[in-house]
Amino acid sequence: MIEYFAIFMGVALFVLMIPVVYRIGAGPTPFDRMLAVNVIGTKTAVLLVIIGTLFDRVDMFVDFAIAYALLNFVSAIVVSRYLNRTISLDEMEAKENAKKIKS
Amino acid sequence: MSLDQTMFIPVLAESLQTTSSPTPLQFFGILLGLLGLFFFVGTAVGMIRFPDFYTRMHAAGKGDTLSTMLMLSGFGLVSMEDLSMGSWLLFFKIMGVVLFIFITCPTSSHALMRAAFEDDEMPMTEKDLKKPSAKKK
Amino acid sequence: MGKFFSFGVAPNEKCLFLCNLIFLFTLYLLVVFILLFLNWIVLSGKFDAFHLGLGVVSCVVVTWLSQDLLFYDRKMGFVERTRQVFAFLRYIPWIIWEVVKANLHVLKLATTSKGYEEISPRVVTFKTILKTDFAKFVLANSITLTPGTITMLIRGKVFHVHTMSQFLEDDLLTGSIEKKVAEVFEPDVLP
């Protein structure tokens, strides 16, 4: 019973991931792609626990799930830091002042 | 699923032969997992249907948090076959993952949102939304 | 006893004040150590002397190296801190119920065509009354998890929030979430 439930959950998760993968391919902005990768990453942590239940080694696979969740979070933060052109508050004020002077 | 289909995974075939009825705790876990799947449908459909990045972020940031939490805690209950020390430790470990995801999922979505906003990706307003739908009709 | 725990400065009791400071410092170190050690036990899952000894050594090293870990305001008294912890525990069921409501809202918007026409995205800006960074972090995460709103940008005290539907703004602008967070972390800010 438990094994059938785990197989069902895995297959259903896999099917529901297909629209998210579509968003990786078709996303107009890089942020869309990164968002979809983030969603898939958290769902992979769940899939690892499901695989653990199937093989009766949940105690081992939970560690992988922890590592994967950590890595996913760090990668999301790093990519968002890499993609944005961060402007500090002082620079922003300088920009606004320059605009005022021009007008 | 017949045995022939599972022959390529021998371990799986063995575990499928010894099926037992679930305890009440495991039944509750199964219910939680199905509920999580139900909420993940909202995320998956929203990722396709919503019009721009910020609205997609609503679907991803919220649906992802709750569905992952529900599914993981459901599997944490499913893996508790007996109330021994080891299974309690396993349960607490999985609850640790749940807590971690509960904290980090909104944070990472906020970081992505901020990156997009500072990259001059303007959010859609109501007027932009009405235009393409009017063309379709 | 209550006077001993709370952080009150009386001019005649300099000795008591110093004792209080040292007591609070060691208490915080002890609490950080116990939390780290519980984490170690849950993650390792072994109870022989070798593994527990390794855990004690590494937890002591981490506690010693990162002294300002986990708690920012170390001058806060014992009574105040326990009140905060219990207020936070009461806050958790409310936020979980909000998350469920938010998911039902997203599900309605995504799957039904009637809900899809309700979408009217816009950006709302408001100013908070909260002061500390941690309270702002909790407020931003709570806003993200409540139905129809996501925090976009925090600049100082100004929050930019992206909302999904029209009627959800009122909840933000009257500040009911803010009050909930302020009750937990900064009760002195509330009017």
C-alpha cells in the first residue's frame, strides 16, 4: 500500500513538473527560467524522500534532501545577485539629482 | 503494477510483494501527501497561465512552499512504521527540512523578485492585461 | 527573583547589575550551545560516547567563534525573551492558516476562468513602524505568504508590495499583519 502510494506520488509529481519545465524553455526573461529551476529544485527534495521510501532507506536519502534544499536556496540567491545590477542608495540619489539638474 | 514491469528494479519488486495495510498515522500521512499534490496543481497551472513574471512569482512562491511542506511532512509520517527512537529521529530530521523550506522559500522568491525589479523589468498593470485579451475576443 | 532576571539599572546596585550582565551572557551562550547540540543529535542519530564527544567539541567551538549567533539583542531580559518565544509560537498557527488561504486563492485564480479575470496586478507602497531588521524580515516573509501579496523591495522603512487583486490592499494598508508581527517582537511600538 505504502509503496504504491509512493510510486503514485512520484509519477504525479513528474507529470506536474512538465509545465514547469516548459517555463524553463519558453520563459521570456531569465528570471522566469530561474524561478522554474527553483521550483523544480524544491520538488526534487521531495522526490528524493519518495525514492528513499521506495528503497527503505529514508534515513540516508533525507540527508541528500537536506543538501539539495540548501544548494537550491544558495543557487537562487547567487543567481539573483549575479543577474541584477545592484545600485546602492547613494548612487541612486546621485542619479536622481543628475536627472533633476538636466530637467 | 505487475511483477514483470518492476523486474528491472529488483529491490522494488521485493518490497511490492510484502504489502501491508497502513497504520492510522500512515493513513494521515497519505492524506497530507495527496493534499500537497492538490496544491501543487495550482503552481503548475499558474506557471503556464499567468501573464507576466510577477504574477507567476505569486504562483511559485506560495504554492511551492505549502505543497513541499505538506508532502514532506506526509512522507515523514508515512516513514514512521513504529514508535521507536530511530523513527522519531527520522521524523524530526524531516521536520527540520520542512522548517528550512518554510524559511528559505519566501526569501529566495523575494531575492528573485528584487533582482527582477532592479533590472527594470516593469510589472504589468491592469491596462496591459486587458489589451491582449481584447484582441483575442 | 524577577528583579534579578530583568535588565533594570538601579544606581545603588552596581554589583547586582554586573552579576546580571554576566548571568545573561552565560545564559545566552548556554542556550546557543543547547540548540546547536540538539541539531547535532537530530542530524547524526548516534548515541555512543565518541559521536556525542565530537558533537560537544564542535558545538563549543562554534559557540565560541560566533558569539553573536542567533540572538542579536543580548541585553534583553529572560522574562521578555520567554514572552517573545511564546508569542511567536502563538503566531505560527495563524501564519499556516494564512498560507492555506493564499494557496486556495492562487488555485482559484489559476484554474478557473472566472478567477483569471479577477487578476489586476499593481504595486502598493507603504511605510512600516517596525524598527529591527529581524522583525522586518519576518514581516516581509509573512506578507509573501499571505493571500495575493508579495514583497518586492525593502528600502529602509519603505516596503514595495506587489498585489494580485484589488480587494487585498485594504489588509495591507490598515496594517493588520504589521500589528501581528509587532505584538511578537516589538510591543513598545504599538500605539
